[in-house]
Amino acid sequence: MKRLCLAGAVLLSAVSLIAQAPGQGTLTPAQLALKATAQGVPEIPFESAPNFLKLPPNLYLGEGIGVARNSKGHVFVYTRSGESSRLFQFDQSGAFVREIGRGLYGFVMAHAVRVDGQDNIWTVDEGANTVVKFNPEGRVEMVLGRREESVEGLIPTATPIPPAQPYRLNRPTDIAWDPAGNIFVSDGYNNSRVVKYDKNGRYVTSVGSRGTEPSQFNTPHSIQVDARGNVFVGDRNNGRIQVFDNNLTLRAIYDNVGRPWAICITPGPHQYLYSSSSNPDNNNADLAAVTGEIYKMELDGRILGKFGHAGKQLGEFSTVHAIDCRNENELLVAEITAWRVQKITLRAPATTTSLR
């Protein structure tokens, strides 16, 4: 694992590891690129509740893209379905409550839903290039970014990408807030940056460009902010989590837990970091054999344990795209290729073994 010390800016060299998959011999380069390199990680026992979400007849989830809970325990699921993208609300028992924003101009291709400290609901839409803030009653209160007037599919990542602009997002992926209410957007597939806005949506600063160097990104896919205002970014295709201070100066890199498709930080008072190393959407069996687990970590990068593996059965994970960890030991995970949200209960606390 490479690490920039939180107390300074000393980058330690990575250790080269030769990985083996049980019964498979030496892994291919593609498998090695996805496999977590942390060794001897304790397993955390867990259970998955069957049929947690209860939809009305003839209403279905599509791809499980975003999931979040509010202070009452209500669950919000942002899904890609046959009717573009849709936002559903369920109560704490999983019973359907309502749909929010059906037919909204900013709903094209869902990518994330988050709930802030005031129970406002925020959606991040990769296709519309927008972030939309709903108040708890479901009314639109703020829009960041702007949908293209003529949409002919997503903007390809291979075409020349125009220079990033303060208020124009390009396939954004996630959103988070610091204790002061400043807004951080991971922007995303094309702009390869993180943008900071103040609580009123005014541009403050940004960091990042496409690449593999520190402070560069190859799909910043998930973002969270801790109680001190530090910004954690799941740099998915670079296989690392980059940690920045509140001014977006790089502080640390954690690169031993595979590809962080989804990250989540618990509310505290002691905060933990969860990171999902998922198998890719094509469900290649060789790659699935070495990915799929979720890691529980301290904020300084120490690994406490892991749970799960790739698969489609209850208690297995099929491309975890989002995690809600409002309750430290009761997680909600949204999965793309299984078209579902699982409620996961961790049955024993992780050990305090420090793994680096």
C-alpha cells in the first residue's frame, strides 16, 4: 500500500505482491489489477435480511445505484429502471412510502443519492450532468450543473474532453458535505476531479485531472467527508482511496483494498470507513473470484476486517455501487447487476488488528 502520512507528505513505496486465487494458480494481469493486496484480514460475521424492501405490485427496482437513510431511518433508493431513473422512499421497516420526482428533467442516468444532516435528499445524475437537492418534503431546492439541451447518449470518455468549468459537471458520480455545509462533488467519468462549493452552491475550488499520479483520478466514483472536514475519494480505476484536507490538498493514499466502487463513513462519534471492492459489471467469473468483499477501516487506513464475496445469492455482492452506513453495524448496500438493496447486519465487532 502506498501512503502519504497524515502528519506530513511522505509517500511510501508500494510493496509488490504476487497474488494467488484458491485453486486458480497465478492470477492474470487483469485479476491482479482488481485484487486487494491487504493480507490476513479478519472476516466479520454478517447476515443479510431477505426481502427487506417491499415494493407495491407491478413496481420494480432496476439497477441498484444509490441508497441512503435519513435521521428517521427512512430509506431512499435511486435506481435505473425502464422509465429512465427513479427515486423511491421506504420507511425504516422497508415498506414503500412514495416516489419522488418522477419525470424530473434531471433524472436521466442515476448515479448516487445521499441525505444531508438536515434530511435534505440529494441525487447525482451521470446522464443529466446535474446534482439536485430536494427538501424533506420532496421539493427541488437547488440544482448544480446543467443538462445538455440535446442528449444523444452519454458523453464518451474517449473523445477529447473540454476543459472543466466551475459550474459545468461532466458525468458526476457522488456528493458529500463537511460540518460547515460545504458541498463536495466527485466529477466524475470525464472531468476526473473533485469540486468544492459552499453551502449556497458557489464554486470554491477543485482538484484533479485524468491520470495516475497523486491528486489525479481515473474515475473518482465515490466521495465522503469526515467530522474534521477531510475528504475521502474512491479513485476507482486507479484502485485507491485518496484523502484530502478541506482545501483539497492531498494528505494520504490507501491502495491495498482493491477498487473502491463505494465508500461510506459512519457518523461517529468514532468514525469508520467502509469500502467495497466490487466485481465489474461484466461479471467475468475469473475477476469475481478475487473481488466482491467490503472492508471496514479506521480513517487512517488501518483495516479492521472484511466481509462478503462476489455472487448473486443472498449475502453475496454483485457490483456494490453504494453503501449506507448511518448505523455502523447495519449497512444497506445497493447492487447494480443483482437489481437489489440488501440490509446487512454485522454480527460481531471487527478485531482491532492493524493491517497496513
